[in-house]
Amino acid sequence: MKLIIINGPNLNLLGVREPLVYGNQSFEEYLKELKKKFPSVQLEYFQSNVEGEIINQLQEVGFSYDGIILNAGGY
């Protein structure tokens, strides 16, 4: 199975911004844990603070993945 996780605005600041609210773990660290927990799943990751870039990425990956997990953040 091949999945892509697409994160929206400010999710690049996980682990840095308000760690008492959002935790002190970056998304990259979390992604490593996911890959260990689900070794049979090919996980890829994209993050942007720009809405148009997120839409472009969604259209680029289109139907080449088994699924897309979109965490659109503030959108």
C-alpha cells in the first residue's frame, strides 16, 4: 500500500511552536515512528504553507497512490 500524507499551514512547526499545546515532536520524527509501526505501507510526506502548492501536490499524486491523508491545518 502506498500513502501520502499532505500537511498544510504551520504543521512544519510541530515540535517548535507551542510545545505545551502541540507537543515537542516534529512531524518528521512522528513519520519515522509511523514507518516503523507500519512497515508494509509505503509512506510519503509533503507539507506546504501555500494553498496552491497543496492543491498542485494533490493533483500531481492524483491516482498514483492508494490513499491521501490530508491534514489541511488552518484551511
